[in-house]
Amino acid sequence: MNILFLTYHFEPDLSAGAFKNTPLVKTLLSKMSSTDTIEVITTMPNRYNSFKNKALCLEKYDNLTINRINVPIHKNGFIDQISVFTNFYFKAQQIIRGKKYDLVYASSSRLFTAFLAARIAASHKIPLYLDIRDIFVDTLKDVLKNRLLKYFLLPFLKLIERYTIQSANHLNLVSEGFKNYFSYYRGTTTFYSNGIDELFLSDEFQNGLTEKKTNRTQIITYAGNIGEGQGLEKILPQVAKIVGNDFSFRIIGDGGTRVKLEAAIKKSNVENVELILPVSRESLKDYYRQSDYLFLHLNDYKAFKKVLPSKVFEYGATNKPIIAGVSGHARNFIEENFENSIIFDPGDVQTLTQQLLTSNPKEVNRAKFKEKFPRKKILAEMSDSILALLKNGEKEISSD
């Protein structure tokens, strides 16, 4: 049995896609025979221009081949994404030319990798397993500001999205908030979420916080993408100015709106916000350990009411109180699973500052959460569903 495994990001890149799909490949291989193979097609590390790990274009092992495609330098803008995906699409087609596969798996957050997988599966007449980590078209409705572009582009992308989803023999959605959006899909659906990496499960992240607020400056850390989806420039500089030097904000990451955030910090004339370029995951653990709070924020878009950010699981593995400016499914999930958290509506500066100034950070034992959402367990179940489809080889139709 031969699996074609498509993922835009893979180790050693820094992204949710890489963190999920790299161990998934290893889990699949552990369940397959020595004569079965997996061929991964991905990109050279490109998540952040400011942090790039070295990687080989081609790696070959006994039953695993990893192809990494060089894509143009980009800044995560919409036009940039079209350019890099076009490059990825045609180079991937070159790599698979003349080869035979029994199943195509694709993990996709921006639709295009899933579309590529749908085209390959159709041309090879083999089953397709899609892992959908985000709803690209739904997000574009909010993100795209050009009305003319939105008017002509969105209907076209919606057709591509519907074709791609309906091509799948099995659909995995990382958030149960996506369920209603894809209600037209009639095949089998699962909801295997991102889960917690072993790297974060093995650490208690203690820094000695007590129930009483100490006299020292409280450290609030955000780690991740700095993009339109996070809207950090709309909340952090304003809050930092109001709460003053009792709090220090560490922003670790990079992305398309980092320039906006820098400008907002400068305009607010605050000195308690520190911007740090992306770091390795081992170094990130040290930053978490030093923190009093971990911060998460999503822009106030309707599409984001459906999502469940992977960062929730990473933060949840620590014993730190979480500050979350989210709504919808993500808010419900955090309220259900994390005590001692500060939750506010996206962009609500006043509520966040009030809660910060009156709360005391307290370390929380999240043993139950960590037992419930280990990535290893989730990926073991997900790999079983992939191999079941590979074995059956036919589209399963749900009864509802």
C-alpha cells in the first residue's frame, strides 16, 4: 500500500500543520507493514522569513520519502499565497508523474493543498482523506477588503471549495465548530483535533506563582502568528498603555501584520511591550515557564466563531492562567476546560484591563485536560481511520 501525503508545512517548519502532520506520518508508519510506503510532498521551511530551519529537499528512508519544494519568499499576503501555491501545485504534479498510489491524504488550512489532493485523487481514481484545519473561503469574507475582488473571487473559490470537499471519501474537521458549514458533505466525518504535543506534556512549567499577586511585574506572553486573524494591534498596545508597568507583554512570532503592531506600539508610546522573533519550541517552553499569563486573541470576524486554535492545546498543557479574546466555539471550549482564565470579547480593551487589574494569577493543575487531549492518542485514532479508508477503498456514505 502506498500513501501520498500532502501537507504544506512539515518538520522542521514552525506551524500547526507541521506539528500535527509530522507525528501523524510516524504514527502511520508504525501501523503499516514494512512493504507499505508513504511519500510526503511538502515545502521547504517557509512559515516565517525571520526563522528558518535547514532541511533537505529530498529524504529517503526504507518506506518513507520526503519531498520538499522550494517556494518563493512571501509575507503571507493573499497575492503571495496564490503565487507560492501555484509553484507548489505544479512541482507536486511533476514529483508524482508516473507513480502509483493507493490513497491521497491532505491536511489543509487554506484550501489549495486540499484542492491539489482532490485533483490527484480524481486523476488516479483513488480514495481521498482530507484534514481541514481552517475554512479559507469563510475567512476571506471577513479579511478581503476589496469589494470588487470579493464579488468576483468568492463565488469562484466557493465552487472550488465545494468540489474539493465533495471529492473526499473521508473528512476530518479539527473543530466541531466547522460542522454546520460543511453540512452539505455526505461522506464520513470525524473531529480529530490538534491535541497536545509530547514536548509540552512532559513539563510542569512552574515558576512559583501563589494565589496572592506578587509585587513584581506580571509577564503576559503571546506566541504564534502575527497576522490579520489575530488582530493584536487592536488590543495589546492599548491595554499595555492602561495597565502600565505592572505588566510586561512579550509577543513572540512574526507575520503579515507585524508592521501594524509595531506602528500601534509606537503610536501608543508604550515601553512594556516586547516583540521577539520566532524561537525554537524548546526555547518557547522557557518563555512559557517565565510567564504569569498566556495570551490568545482572534480578530472579531464571524468566521472565527467556528475555529479552535491549535495554540489552545499548547497553552492548556501548561499550568498558566490563560487570557483569551475569543468568541463562539473557542470561547465555549476554554470556558469548559480552563479554570482561572480571563475571557473577553475580541477587541474589548476595557473588559480586559479591568479583569487584569483585579485578578491574581494562580497556577492550575490541568492533569485531566492533558489526559483527555494528548496528540499521541488523537493521532493514533486518526491514523486508524486513514488506514481503514485505505483498506476499504470505497466512499462511505453517512446515514444522516
